[in-house]
Amino acid sequence: MLHATWAIPLFPLVGFALLVLAGRRMGDPRAGWLATAMAVGSFVMTLIVFAGLLSRPSDQRVFTQNIWDWIPVGGFRVSVSFLVDPLSITMCLFVTGVSSLIHLYSIGYMRGDGQFSKFFVYLNLFLFSMLILVLGGNFLITFLGWEGVGTCSYLLISFWFERSRAASAGKKAFVTNRIGDWGFMIGIFLVFAHFGTTEYTRVLNSTALAHLSHGTATWICLALFLGAVGKSAQLPLFVWLPDAMEGPTPVSALIHAATMVTAGVYLLCRISPLLHMAPDASLVIACIGAATAFITATIACAQDDIKKVLAYSTISQLGYMFVAAGAAAYTASVFHMITHAFFKALLFLGAGAVIHGMHDEQDMKRMGGLRRWMPVTSTTFLIGWLSICAIFPFAGFWSKDQILAGTWVYHGWVGNALYVVLLVTAGITAYYMTRQVALVFFGQERWRQQPVAAAAGAPTAAAAHATGNETVGDEESSHQPVGHDATEHAEPHEAPWVMLAPLCVLAVGAFAGGIINLPWAPFDFLDRFLRPVVGPFSNPRQLSTTAKVVSAVVANAVALVGIAVALPIWERSAVHEELEPAVLRRAWYIDWAYSKLVNGPGTAIANFSAWVLDKRIIDGAVNGVAALVRGSGQQARKLQTGYVRNYALGIAAGTVAVLGYIVFRAT
């Protein structure tokens, strides 16, 4: 069954090819159903390979499938190969599973869009690229998938490219990720320079690592970490992810929950043997992750866009995963990645259902009281809310608690400090998520008190885009359609079943997903499954049972305090400017600082490089050499007169000079 691994990425690749050839003729909704069937097929094949892996003894669950030789140059060989082990198959399971639900949801969300089939072309290609990334048997194949998801994110974020903000957001994501990808490339070069190969099985084994110095390991890990920072949106390269909300909501769910941003965490877990030899790099990873988690959580407290709150929440939760990876709690990091896929996909798709039901309204302060109008959406969203707040016994409670426990035993007082930062961040998370829930589903029906974005019966965001009924280039909101009577009060409505079904499935995962790795045997399934891959490099120190219980109780209490503080404040009123300072609304002015840097010194340096360094110095040197050669050639041409007497005179003069030199040397 393991030999069928090649079929896992084949399904979305076939879907991509068929949709390119016939998607437009298939139209809406058949193109969506084909893409969804391909995603489901990939999930089924992953289950088959997973069963084959489980049938093997735990110490023999590593299998490499070579497809073909890609780069044979002398003694250097790079194969298109897949590495099948517990880590890669765990990633494939939740990537294909959650992606299948997002594909299904998209059929309803994108209904009526003029580019319906193109959307699913990109979606299938996105899934294929992510599977290549996690299944790649060497750094280069992983890098191909890495670049593939980057390209697809650009195409999907800027899918409605007629909107100036969507086009800008796509470019911003692409450029920011290129900075991180540069680091990934440097890391690959360093790996090849030291090991002479990029194959994981030949690099990440004890024999090869025995000859690796601490300094080299540190530089390799830091370079690869830079790639992870860009892809998983950590400080200082997180600025692209909030703007990625300009894409259709299923894209947001796919990027944040099932693909792309989890790639950086996967890479760090994959190189756990290298991180084990580079404790300084691990410390940097943990500190960056903690800082990202805290800072972006504070930013989420002052956002009004329902999707941007979730975007900053994703960055914060990724910070938790990075802290766990830096603290050598790799299983906890993967565990939180899985539970996060459930509850964050649920929250994003729930937000999409709200936007759909509110006729493209995204400002939470124009919502309120939607629980009565959207019972299924509100119930499932509340499950996701309790899970991300880490309330017992929801899935997020178990995974976040394991990260906190792993952080406490890491690196002495540094681990204790990181624990405190993450604990405070957990309270802030509960606060801003409760703020969101209160503004959207509880309190007064504020959409009755003021005009909403569109009247009853307005098309979905996708349909509005297809018909041109939207604001293009609006600097305040690029989501609100125009062309309707804004004085009419449209009543919210529940989404169609094709959008609600994925919400219900994800709600089950957000509630019960923690069962895959409970903190006591024999229910620690994920820990035992991943142990052959990351176990030897994980922190051997563990909290006692009593300490774990105390930590869990404290974390749960902190989250409950956050909920208790936020709920009465935001349920009563949507106006609390004193709780939303400008510094948080403007994301600590980090984007503003980047803009000033790029438009000021950055532009000046670029102009100097283009018009002085390049044009005058580099081009000047090249042109100067050419002018010198041309001038000397023109002068040398004067010696070629064609007269024999001139040549004879030259020969005679040369002969005299040679004889004179000989006489001079002889005397």
C-alpha cells in the first residue's frame, strides 16, 4: 500500500489538468464537484497509505519512493522521490481532509462567479503543491512545493484582481515570501556544501550529523528558519497574511488552516535532528515565536473586520507552534497544528457564512444578534471559539496545554519566561475571540439600526464580483458591493447546505480532535506515532502529573477570565474606543514603518543602485573597456596602410632595435 503514495498528489494534479482543459465548458457547479472529488480521492489514498504505514512495526515506518531521476550531474543525483513516514503522512491526512471540506464549501460560496472554474483550477493546484511540499524526499522537492504554494497563494489572494487592494495584497504576499525563500535557498546550499546531497534520509541521520559542527548546524537552521518565518508569517515577515484576507474566504481558510502557513512548522519538525545540534537556533525560534504570538494577539483586540481578527489569530497560534518547535516539543507543535486546522478552518468558513448571510458585510460592528438568524453557523462558530480559547474539553485545550507544558521545562528560566508570555497570550486570545463572538452573534441587531452593504436577495461576494456590483479600489473596504438601495434593511440568512455541511464536520474535529493525543497512555496516539521521527530529538524533560494538572487548570482559568472580561463589555455596546488604541488598530505601526522604509531609504537606495551604481559604475566600467578597445583598435588600424615600403621600414626599424638590444646586453 505504501507504493501507492504517488497517487496522493496525482488526484489534485489530474483535477488541475482536467479543469484547465474543460473547466470552462463544465461550468458552475460541475467544475467545483470535479475539483472536490479529486481532493476527496487524495484523502482516500492518504488513508490507504496511512493504513499501510500502521501495518509496519513502529521502527520500520520510513519508506522512500523514487519516481524518476531529476538531476543526474556527475556524482550528484536528485530524484523526484517521496518520503513516507509518520510526519509526512500526518500532514497529508489533515491537509487533504480539511482541503476536501474547503473545496466542498467553495462550491456554494463561489456560486455565480464568472471565473468559477478558474478558482477550482487554482485550488487543486494549491493542494497538489502542498502535498509535494510535505511528501518531498529531499530539500529540493520540498522547495518546489514550497514555491508552488507561494505561487498559488498569489493567484488566489489576488483572484478578484480588479480590486486594487486584492491585487496589492497578492503582490505583497509574493514579495514578502521571496525574502523568506531566499533564506530557504541559502539553507539548501549550505546543506549541499556540507553533506554533498539534499536527500533527507542521507542528511538527517546520525552518521552524517556526527561530522557536523555546532556552528554549521546553527547557520543551516537559521537559514531554513528564515524560510519558515516568511511562509508561516512570523515576525518580522508576518505583514502579508492579514492582507491576504482580500481573497475569497475559502482561500483564507485554505491558507490559514490546511496549507501554506503550516509549511514552516512542518519544515522545523522535519529538521529536528539539525535543531537538536543547534540549541542557539532553537532558542531564537522559540523567542521569535513567543514575540509573534503576543504582539499579533494584541493587534487582534482592535480589529473590526471579521476576517482580519482571524488572520492575526492565525499568526498568533503559529507563534505557539514555533515556540513548541524551538522548545523541542515537536509532537505538541504538530498536535496544535492539527487542532488548529480544525478550529481555524471552522472559524474562517463560519466567517464566510456570516459574510454570505450578511450580504458581503465584514465589519463586526455592523452585525450583532445573528445567533437567532443563523443557528447552524452560530453554533458551529461557538464551538470553534471555545476550542481556540482552549476551554476544557475542546480540542484546542489539549494541544495548547501540551505546548505550555513543553515550554515550562525548556531552557531553565528562559522556558519559564516563555511560558508566562504564552499564558498571557492565551488570556488575550480568549478576550479578542470573545469580543468577536459578542459583536457578531450576541447583543443588539445593529444591522437593523443602520444601512447594510446590500439589500435582501443580493448576490454572494462571488456573484457580486461576477456581475460587477462591488467597490473597486475602495480604500476603506473592497468587499462591499454597490448598485443596491442602501436604505433597505436586508435580513441575514443561513448559508446553503453545501456550506453548512463542512462547518458541522469541522465542528466535530474542533470539539473532539484532542482525542488523538491525550496526555496519558494509552490515549497518546499521536505521540507514539510520531516518536520514531521526532522522539529522539525531543526534550526528555517532562512535567510531573501534578504539575501538568496545575498548568492545565491555570491555563483554563486564564482563558475563562479573558472570556468573562470581554463578554459583558462587547455584548452591551460595540463602541469602546478606549479599548481600541490606534497603535493596535494600526498593528503597532509595523506596516507603516515598512512603508516608510521602502518609500524612503529603500527607494533612495534602489535609485542609487539603478542610476549610479549600475548605470554609471558597472555599465560605465563595461562601456569604458569597450571604448578603450575600440579606440586602440582604431589607432592600430593606421599601421595597416597597405604600402610595402612602410612595412619594410617597420621591419628595418625592428631589426635595428633588436640588434641594439643585443649589443647593449653584450657590453
